[in-house]
Amino acid sequence: MKEIELIFELVDEVEKIASYRNKLILRTQELDKEYQQGKHEYFQYKKKLDSLLKGKPLNDWIDYYDSQIIDLLEKARLLNSGIFRKVYVERKGKPAVAAHEEIVHPKIIPIKKREEKPQVIELIQKAQVISGKPYLKKEVKQKPEAAEITELKAKVESGAKPEFTAEELEERAKNMERIEAAETGLKMYKPSVLGMVANRYFRRIGDYVTSKYPESFGRLFKALRLANMKILSNTYVDIILLITTLVFLFSFLVLFFVGLLTPDFFTLFFRPFFLSLLISIIAFIVVYAYPYIKADQRRKLIEANLPFAINHMAAVATSGLPPYMMFKIVSQSKEYSEVGIELRRLVEYVEVFGYDLTTALQVVANSTPSRDFKEFLDGGIATLTSGGDFDYFLKEKSDQAMFAYKLRKEKYTETIATYSDLYMGIMIVAPVFFIALLSLVSILGGTILGMDIQTIIVLGTYALIPMLNILFLLFLEVSQPVE
């Protein structure tokens, strides 16, 4: 079953994260012990400790790793619940026979007591422990009552049609599944074909690489969480290796066949090899950096929509609703982009995983890419745990966020005014001045860098100036704040 394979992958990842956590704690304790023994000066000890913990307290790292482990264990619990549901549904039996199907009376044979498979029993027991649902064996009546037999005979002899056909029952089951999916709004994680292929051929290499360079790939795993990518971290490492290998092979074959046009040994083998190696390194860097890019995009979108989301929260809180209902109402809005996604995660932690509100806020705060949103959630946790006025907290945060938003807009307006002056000077006045100067020079004759003056004027008018305008527009597009 795919669900069992996913559970094994989740367990492996939990073990790796726990290993990273324990190694970090052990290394910190060793560093403290070395400092106590006088092996390091204070500043040297402080520098090594900051390098090891990246300038953060050890408790923050422990909380971060613990939240990752809890998240993965909850995913495993959901998968176990799905396994229980499949087993339970399969044991419920087939639907009634359709009206057009012929009823065949089987021969009476002695019924032997069927032994339950130990693997199935063990799987159901595990699902029972995790999901909290009891496993009920189906009771079979050995001898039906006389009235029931008479009623069944009457229906068969009269040729009465069943209440529902098999097709209608199947259609009703599908409708119930669609209604349940619409009510919960949850989607089960499904592995991609690319991830399955990568896991099959590069799983061992990926495990070796991640264990060999835990710091580099630890940062990548964190970026995957910040980017909210629906993929397991080990699977993404395997995908990086698969894409790098495919790019190398494809580029080598293309360059090899191109080199056949010039039958030179260096052109045929060495040049394609080194160029393919360079292209594959670029592909590795691009795929490795993609989660960082996506996380940065999410950060910008969160910070752009956060002032309006907090303002909405403050307005909802004035109606007297509890904080959790306030978060749930705002999360249902589609106007706040990534802020809504973060709030929907918070609601799922409470409704699906059974977290209390402060724990759910802590988990979301540890996995959001925006520092502003993290500070807002940390402030909410402090207010709720200390018994403060949450409505007043939201009002203050709303005022601060809107004030900061207005300052950013004013700053960008001033920057645009500076850009307009530069554009006037460089893109309008300067080209007109140089064209007039070159026109005067063309009267005297001569060339510049071996080119005729008229040719230079044509190239500058129809090539250089449009290219500079396009580059300027691209610069404005990149530098403007996210809306």
C-alpha cells in the first residue's frame, strides 16, 4: 500500500530530524564543557556557539525540531486513519445484487473457521490505537428467523426489484465522498510520479548525501517548510539528484551528436563532457535554490497582505467572538493570499490534529517565512497565555501595521520620483544630445571604432535605446513592492 510506504518515509524523516536535534544538543553541551575546562576564551567560545546555533538560542532550535517531529507524526496518524478506513470499508461487504442480474444459488458447503492474518490484525490494532476507533468484528447470524426467510422467499418469487441498484448505490457512495471532502476541505498527500522515480533510484544516494552534509541540507529542509511545498524533504533531495543526472545525460547526448559534425576527439568527448557538467551544476543550483526563492516570494506576499488581515481580525474581534473563531473566519477569506494559507494551517492544527490554540500558534510561528507575521503570532501567544486583552492587542497591531504600510508606500513613491529624474536624464536627454553630436560629427566625416557615423546613429536609435528602456522597465518591475 502506498500509505504504508509514506508512513515509513515519515518515520525515517522523524528519525533524521531527531538525530539532528540530538547532535545539536550534544555539540552545544560539549562546547560548554570545553569552555568550563578552559580550552576556549570567552569570545572564542561565543563565536563558536553563535556559529553553531546561527545566532539563535538553543531552545528555539529545539522547539523548531520538536514542531517538525509533531507535524510529521500527525501526518502519520492521518495516514493510519486512512488505512483503517480502507480495511473497515473492505470488510463491510458488497452492495445488493442489481435487478437485471441473475441470482445464482450456491451449493451448501461446510463453513470452516477462517483464521485472521496476523499482519492485518496488527495493522488494524495500530490504526485503532492511533485513530481511537475500535475494530468491531462483523457478527453473522448462523440461523435466520423464520419470518425473515418467509419474507425473502416472497420477494424472490414475486420478482420484486431491490430498492437501489448497484449503479445507484455506487453513485450515492461517490456523492457522499464528495460531500465529505467539501465539508472537511482536506486533501490527502499523494506522491508525484517524479518523486516516486527519484526515490526508487536515488534513495540511498540521497540518504548518504544528507548524512554527509547535514548543515547544508538542514537549511534546505527548513526552506521547504517555509515555502510550504507539499513534498517530503528526503524526496526533494532525491528529485534534485534525478534532475541533475537527467540534465547531464541529455545535454551530453545533444552536444555529442553536434560534435559528430566535426570529428575531432576533443570536440567529440571532452567538450561535451565539461559543458554537460557545467549545465548539470547550474541545474543543481537552480533546483536547490527553488525553495528559497519560493519562501522569499511567500514572505513578500505575507508582509504585503498582513496589515489588511490584522485589520480584518481586529474588526471581527470587536463582535465578541473568541480568538479561534476570529482566526477561522479570516482564514476563509480569499483576499489575503499567503496570510490566509497560514491561518488555514492554524485552523487545521486545531480542528484536525486537536492542538489547543496557543500550541497551534506556536507551530505556525515556527514555520512561517515572514518575521513580521511571526512577531504578530508570538505577541498573540503572550497575550493569550498572560490573560491580556486580546482585542486591545489586535487594535494596537492593526494601527502599527497600517502605519508601517503607509511608510513603505511613501518611501516607494519618493524612490519612483528619483527613478523618473534618472530616466529623464539618461533615457531622454542623453540620447538626444548624443544624436545631435553625432550628426555634427558626420558632417566632418570619419569613423568611430571602424563604423560609419550613420551606422552608429541607426544602431543607437533602433537597438540601444529600446534595449535600455526594456531593462529600465524590468528594473522597475523587480524593485516595486508586492501587492
